[in-house]
Amino acid sequence: MDGSSIVTIPEEPVEEPEKSPIKTPVEEPVTHEKDQLAGIITGKVDKFIFIDNGQRVDSYTFDKDASIIIDNYSGFVDDLESGMNIKATISEGNIIKSLTVDSNKEILTGIINNISLGTSSSMVVELDEGGTKTFHISKETEILLNGRESYFYSLKEGDRVKVESFDDLALFISGESRNGKVRGMIKDRHFYEEYMILVEREDKTTYEYILDENLMVYRNSNGVNVKKLRPGDQVVLTLSNGEVESIEAKSTPGEDEGYIKKILISEEPKLTILNSKEEMVDYYISPKSIIKIGKEIKSIYDIRLDYFAKLKLESDEIVNVEIEKQDRD
């Protein structure tokens, strides 16, 4: 050893590269160039077309290359008319890229469980087939309530409805009130296992109403048993919680004539005549009816087939009959 010392030069610390923080990819919101639209055409002005989607009415114009399909055939803007149901693809600026007139409609039934009124009216219906569906209401939506033309605000939660719809847009609503009044004419009745009347309303639709045996009934201003209601009676039904609470009925006066073809003698005696329209019609004979054969007052037991009868009626009941002993040629 020469006595020299060994100098140790410390190693410079090696700096490890900084670890980059882990970055989670951020998904950019997906933007669609085109949107879908379903609604009703409400008008056209110049190059603009107005469409109601049940939430608002807006104006649209057509792209120069827009396709228009009507009943599976190519069409033109001039072929489009107010009231048509359409589905369209639109881009920014309310530009229609394609439009199809679609006549397919869906009919659903159920109970209203929520109604929203305002500039964008809608209702939620619990469907008979299960689940719920929200329907938007446009100015074009036709509404009947208890067989009469009505308004959306007249419908109430709990009312039963039949909805004809296009996509989520209600085109036609027929409602049956849970509470309110129904006007119409009795078309049929059954008093067997349960008491039921079939009522034709103003829109010519019919609906069955189940009646309580002890229901309060006024017919021609007299309190009567429910069994006194007759086909042909004009009625006003008062509903409460979906049940008939009372009925006001009025018999309908009428006349008919024809040749007697059947005679039924029973608890409710009945005549069947062949009238001038060549129709076979049944009429019940009221216990208070007056039967005249020639100039004499007679009974039902004196009536014979093929006698010619002139009838005075109250609804479907004969209250007066004049009979000629005249066989049909």
C-alpha cells in the first residue's frame, strides 16, 4: 500500500420517473344527428309543415333530398294533408330528412291513474293487459265521455278508457265515468242472475250497466221497481264510484202497424207483427192496455193470427191496439 487513501464517490441517486396518474377514460356524450318524431300534421303554409306530437306544435321544412312515403308509395309534399299520422326523421333546425304517413293504430283499455293538464297534457293509464302507458294529448285528440263529445279536462282519475293511439299520441279516447251522469236509450235488459241494462248513448255506442235490485228508479215521474225499465226508455243514469246510484227514465211514445204473426200469453204477454217494412217486431202488451176488435173492447184471448193491428206504444209496450179482422192477401 502506498498510503494513499481510496476515495469513494457516492453515487448520485437515480431519480425514478414520476408515475403518471391513472386516467379513467371519459365517455363523450353521444350526439345524434337525427331525431325521431311521431305526430299529426295540423297544417301547411308555403314550405313549412306543422306537426303536433302531443307536447307541442312545431314547424318543419324538408331537406331537398327528403323521402316521403304515403301508403307504401313515394309521395310529395303536396300530397300531405292535415290529420295524417306521421313518423319522421329530423335533423338540427327542424329539417325533415324522411317522412312516412303511418295509418297503424293501437287500441288499449284501462283505468286512468294520473292526469296532467296544461300546455302539454297527458294521462297515465293502468292497462288491462298489465303495466302502464303515458299518452300525450293533442288539440286533434277526439274525446267522448259516456257516449257524448267531451273535453280532456272532463276525464278523471279512476275513469275507464279505451284509447286509440299512434305511438304515444292519443288520437281518440272513449271514457266511462266513475262519477257523473250518462244519457241514452235502453236497448236491452236482463233480470236473471243479475240485473243489467244495455244503454245506447248519443254516439250510438252501447254499454252494459249492472243494477242493484233495490235501485232507486223514477219512470215517468213515478217511483218504480227496476224491472219496470223497458227497451226504448230514455234514461239518465247517475254514477257514483263506478256504480249506478239512481235512474230517471221516460217512456218513448210511438206507433206501428202490421199483421199479427205470433201471440204469447204469459206473465209478460207479447205480440209479434210483420210491419210495412217487412220486419218481424216483438211488442209486449201492457196490463193496462186497451184492446179493441172492431168497435168492441176485448182481451188478448180474442186476438187471432193474421189480424191487422194498429198499435199505440210506450217504448216497447203496447198501450192501445185496434184490430181489424182482416187477413193478409
